[in-house]
Amino acid sequence: MSEPSSLSQPSISRDIVVIGASAGGVEALQKLVAGLPARLPAAIFIVLHTRADGPNLLPQILQRHSALEIASTENGLPIEHGKVYVAPPDRHLLLLAGRIRVVHGPKENRHRPAIDPLFRSAAWTYGPRVIGVILSGTMDDGSAGLWAVRSCGGATVVQDPSTALFPGMINHALATVAVDHIVPIGALARTLVTLVKNPALEEPTAPDATVRERLSHETRQLADFIDGHDFLGKIAEPSAFVCPECSGSLWKLQDGSRVRFRCHVGHAFSLESLFQGQTERIEEALYNALQVIEENGRAGQLLIDLHRKHGTPDSAEFHARIQQLQSDAEVLRQLLRGMRSGEI
């Protein structure tokens, strides 16, 4: 994969719009696309968090509200103005040198598709031509990607959190990125049209070389599924954590004030998504331990029954061990009940 060419023109046309949404995002997207004109001189790319096994209904839903064409999103297709491209379920959407990449790579922030890979690849490839937009959602996917867009000279926009069904994702972005525009959902289409049709008057400051290197490596890892061992030592530092997905070592990356993590096969996490992943891993470990303990107790009880059937004695120590297993199992059940009820 070759390095994208840099732009040197005095004004920059913004013609790559990347949008990320999660819970409440369908409603926001419907309102947004309804206000966009048919001949918009830009291409729009959307990642909505969806279930891997769910139907791909978003293109049809948006087409009913949009004068723009909701285009097919397939690997290798050229990018065209006046079209909207939606990430398919269980696939990451990337932008590379005039073409779309659709890949089944490692999850990021426990999502596939995830928002950060789209934003990061767009920032690396198109720099100041990018407009990054965060809509309604929970958790914090998209914050690191929006930071990358801004670091590479792009424009950053978020839905006014007071107009979002779920403002969490927007608030995370606002807490970590100096956002250019905070816009109510009803005015967001008009804002995007203005940004697209009015180029930036000054050439943005070139991104830091270390930021470019990091974006390059991370995009290539996901697009080409390369081994991160070759570059993580150059762009990150070791952490004390292991990956909740594959148990590999996690490396810490610093995006401005924001910390995130990546393993060598490509799983990536914000601090919040890492916490959630570890919580699920704890629950899984407790269930596995409960299963082993209960099976061990049942096997011990079968041995006791066998001894009684044949009239052979068994030791008090053996009985005490079975009772301890039953007690341990009850402790684990109490822990799991607490996790399900939110008490732990």
C-alpha cells in the first residue's frame, strides 16, 4: 500500500464525509440524509453499529429519505461524488486511494464495523478533504477517529448532544477533541452542505509525522492484516493489560489526551471498551469456574454413592471436600447474580 500523496493547493475542497453513529443513529441519519441535495459534490460514508447476524436494512431505510443514491458498498469499488456508502454488517469500511475497502478484520472497540477505522483511514488517505461527523450513540467509539481527522487537518462536526437520543458517544468526543461545529440534528445537513461547497481558505498545518506514521501502520494492519509486531514497538509502548479478545499483549497509544490500546493481531480498544471487555471476560471466567466446581462436586457425590452401594467406607476428609465444593459454587453463583443485577 503506497503512502497517499499530500495536498499543496491554497484552498482545500472537502469532499469526503465520514459519519459514525450507534444507538439512536438510525433516526439521526434519516433526518440528516433527508436534507442533503442530490448533486452534493462529495461522497458520504456511514458506519452504524449493527449486529453481525442482523439484516442489512439501513441502505433501504435511508434511500426512502434521501435524494442521494445509497450506493453498493463492496470491496474495491471506486469512490464517487453524490453517493452514500454504508458499512455492511460484520465488516469494517476503509477508504484507500480512491477506492473502498471492505474487510473482515479484528474488532475495534468491540465492534465490527467500527467507526474509528473508517475515520482513521479517511484521515490518513485524504487529510484536510475529510469532514468527520459523530451522531447519537453510547460508549466512545469514534472519538479516536475524530481526533485523527482533526490532526490531519479535516473538519470535525458533532450532533448537538441535546438533540441526540443517546448523547454518550458525542460527549466522549467533545471531552477529547476540539470539535469545530456542534450542530442540532435539524441543521446538520445544511452545515455539511456549507462545509462541502466552501473550501477551507487556508492550507491546514501538516499533521505531526508520528501521527501520520501511526495512522499508516494502523490502517495497513486492518486493510492488509499484517502482523503488528513489526510496528507496534515504534508507535506504542507496552502496557500491563492483555487483549480480552485473544489474550495477546496490549500496547498503549496516546492520541492527544486520550489513551487507547492495540494488540499485535489488530484488536483495538479505548479505555472504556477495554473495561467492558474485561468485565465480560470476568463473567465468562466465573461461569467456567462454576461449571468445573459443580461438575467436580457431582463426580464426588457419585463416588460417595458408589461407596455406599458397595459398603465400602469413605473418609470424612472426602465428605468435607464435597461440602467445600458446594460452598464455593454458591459463592460463585452469588457473584454472578450480583453481576446480572448490576450490584457488582
